Amino acid sequence: MSHQHSVRRVSSAYWISRAIIVFVYAFAIACIVILAIAFFLQLFNANQTAPFVDWTYRAAKRIMQPFRGIFPSVEGEQGSVFDVSMLFAMFMYGLLALGLHALIAWIDRKISSIRYDSMWQPAAAPATGPDVVTIAAPAPAPPPAAPVVTSPPPRPPASSEELPSDRR
């Protein structure tokens, strides 16, 4: 069977964790966008009677509730407002999204690790009792002895008769 044709099944926990992560990021991005729009509208002293500006300020007021009053706002000459708390809230919503993503990914890895371990654990050892015969493993064989290398005995010195004829 080819590995290309095998189907990999992904657990429902994986899809649930992905959906939660997408929801967290969508919420954080929506909050950051609304706060950024409100920040620039305040900075440039937008007309508060305009419907879009009014809606943006109302939405930002709800989102800013936990962060109001942390830092003082700086008011400019023409009525513009530099709200440091709004910048801090944008930063904190981004950190919140990253932190929740890391937490969900960690939990997902733990679930996958537990499933993987349970899938590949060896079967439980068989029970031992009076009807079970256990055969001991054979003792390891001793290492083979090194072969003895013998060399031919040395030749005796050659006599003058055995010398080649070209020496005469």
C-alpha cells in the first residue's frame, strides 16, 4: 500500500482547538481595529455627531472598560485627545490573543501526546500463574576466538647451486 493513498484522520479535538483559536484571533483583531479607529478619530478631533464616529466611540467605550483610567489622556489645543490607555488596550488584546493561542496549542499537543502514547504502548505483559510456562532466554554466545594465523617456516639460505645461471 502506498503512503500517498493513506488517509490521515485528525481528531475532533484538533478541529475544536483550531476553531477556538480562529475565534480568539477574530475577536482580538476586531477589538484592535475598533480601538485603532477610535484612537485616530480622537487624535484628529473627529465630529462626534457623525453616525460612524458615534458608533466607533460607543464600541470603543465597551472594549476599553477594563483599561479606562490606567494612563491619563493628553488633550491637544484643537480638542484632539491622545489616549495612551487605548494604545495599551490594543497591546493587551494582542497579547491576550497570543497567550490564548499558546495555551490552546499546548493543550492540543498534550492531548495528541496522550493519544499517541496510548496507541503505541506495548500490550500488557501476560499474567503468570501455574499454567504459564516461562522459557528463559538463551545465554549469549561467547565471542568467537581470534583465528590463529600461521605463516610458513622461513626458507633456509640458498646454496650456490641453486643460484640462477646469470650470476656465473
